[in-house]
Amino acid sequence: MDFQFSQDVQAMQDTLRRFMERHVLPANLEWHRQAESGTYPLAVIEPLKALAKEAGLWNLFLPGLRDDEPGTRLTNLEYAPLAEIMGRIPWASEVFNCNAPDTGNMELLHLFATPEQAERWLKPMLEGEIRSCFAMTEPDVASSDATNIRTTIRREGDQYVINGRKWFITNAVHPKCAFAIVLGVTDERPEADPHSRHSMVIVPMDTPGVQVVRNVPIMHHTSPEGHCELLFRDVRVPVSNLLGEEGKGFALAQARLGPGRVHHCMRTIGQCELALEMMCERALERRTFGKYLSDFANVQDWIAYSRVEIDQARLLVLRAAWLMDRQGNQAARIDVSAIKLVAAQLQTRVLDRAIQVFGAMGLTPDTPLSFLWTWGRAMRFFDGPDEVHLRVIARNELAKAKANRGSTAPYYLVS
């Protein structure tokens, strides 16, 4: 297991850092000004996307890129540190066409789209001309178990008719969001295999019957691209919009999650690194009771714990990426659950310490800390809540114990 990156990949990391410092960071204030005014900051994003393409920093996340497709073919392990660098500014990934949920949707289309679907949807996504959303989660069921999904996709002749309600659908009000990939039930028989009842269909956002009910705030923060509630009421799309095969929606959803979780976790680690840097600077500058904050033992402990916890999380994520590259997403299933659990809890822990060092200022929009804490707290739900991942990990350990029951007997010091 070797995490030493090639000279080419190290050079790309350096190029990305310089791009972030020279182009993205100076645009950060204007991006927030436009977002807070209610206008999605395309005027900020689009010129930066053109620069990123010129710099060769485009579609870095997709190992399966073909030679005729725009972007740089990187493994999951090679992309991981780049996601960390981008993650320091939450909106930056869009500049490089590496943003969720489009990365997962592009991967699905790459794996399962027909030639016609790829031409209509995948190609313009790879060019950064359109964006998309992924409509799985529902308000009325525990969507962490995707077999609970109730939205129906019924075939009528050469069309599918979709009815249901989704929410926390990221990107749904982005001005370039052209379509949703919708997960719903195509086999409504009670006796059907629960993992073979669901399918995915591509639904253009301008299809009659698609309604954006509201942009749901996340802990009182309203995202400009949206985490929306969507209503599908007698929405009709051609059967040719089926993605993959009928009944394979659950499997497609699982295939989509592995790499995306690596991306999320590495962006989180980048945000934790930023929080640690800010915490250290604040501790060196702020005085109370005649001493700098950095002189207090408890603040030093927060800094030290943050350093080792970030490094531990990064190594765990890199191992998951390494395993996916060598043995596939399914082989890394337990590792992917582990990194999702660890990274989400890491972010709330490190950000909480940083906010405490900043005092009341840490609660305000003057720093990114309060928003990053909020996103870390949300991360403990999306892509599966902590409890689901804990169960996956525990069941794996117990299965190993059952298979090797009695192997610890020689360690008991009894006659």
C-alpha cells in the first residue's frame, strides 16, 4: 500500500493550489455577495471554468474517461488530494466540473447510458454546459434504506408515468440544472424482491408535472443551488429515458456512492485543514487574562487532537480510494462506510474547536467556520446516517468473528 504520488500527479496538485490561490480565492467574496442577493453566481463561475479548462484542471474525478472526452483520467487515489484542495472553498468544485451531485450522475451515465442518452446528457455535462440532480431521498420514508422508496414509475405504452415526492435534492434550482435522475418503484408487486423493484429514469426538469416546491434551508442556511423538495405529479417521459435496466435501480444507486463518498470525505478534510489553520492563527493573535490563547493547555490540546485526527482520517480515506482502484467499489464497501462515518464526525469536532477559539466571531458569517460546522452536521445524514454505517461496520466484524469462532480461546489464561 503506497500513497506516494507520481511526479505528474504532484505537479497537478501544485497547479491546482496555485489556481485556487490566484483565481478562486480572490473571487470568494463576490461569489458570496451574489449568492446572498438571490442570484446564482454564474458570472463568477463561468469565467473560472474557462480558465480551469485551459489549465487542464477539468473532469479530474472520472477514471473511465475516454480519449475523446474532455478531462484528465485520474484514479480515485490520485484524485483524492485534489478534492481536498478544492474542498477548502465549498463552491470551488464546480469550477473544475468536479461537483456533486454531477460527479455521481456522470459516473452513472458513463457506466449505463445508451449512446443516445450519452449524447444528449453526458456529453454536455462533461463539457460543463449543463448540470443535474439526483432524486432519491423522500420525506415520508427512511430513505437510508433505499428499498423504502415509494415514488412510482409506471409504464404506460411507450412512456413512464412518475408520481411521488422527493426532498433534499441538491442542485435542483441551479440555473443550469437540466435533468434529474429519479429513483422509483417499477415493480409494485408485494412479493417482489425488495432489491429488484426500483429503477432509475432521466427526467428533464422542464417536463410538465415537475414542481420545485421549495428550497429547504439546512440549519437555517439556504443554499443557492438548492437542497429542494420536488413534486412529481403524472410526469411522463419516454421509455427510452430508462437508465440501465428495469429493477436495477438499487444496484445503480449503490454503484454511484463509493467514489462520491471519497470525494465528500476529502473535501471535508480540506475544510478541517482550513479550520485548523485558522484556529492556530487566532490562538497566536488573541490574548485573554494576560496570555495568548495558544499558551493555554486546553487550546493546545484542541490543536494537537485536531492535527492527529485529520491525519488519521486522511489515511483512512486514501486507503479506501486505493482499495477501490485495485479491487473495485464493492470490495471497498466497508472502508467507504468507515470514511463516511469518520469524516462527518471529524468535521463537527474540529470546527467546534475552531469556533470556540474564535469566540462569538466564530458564530457569524465573518468566517466560514459556522457554515462548515453546519455542513459537517448535515454530512452525518446524507449518503447514509452514522447509524447505518456503524451497523455495516459492526456486521462485518461480527461476521468475521462467527467465521473464526473459538480462535481467541488460547489467549484465555485459564486451565
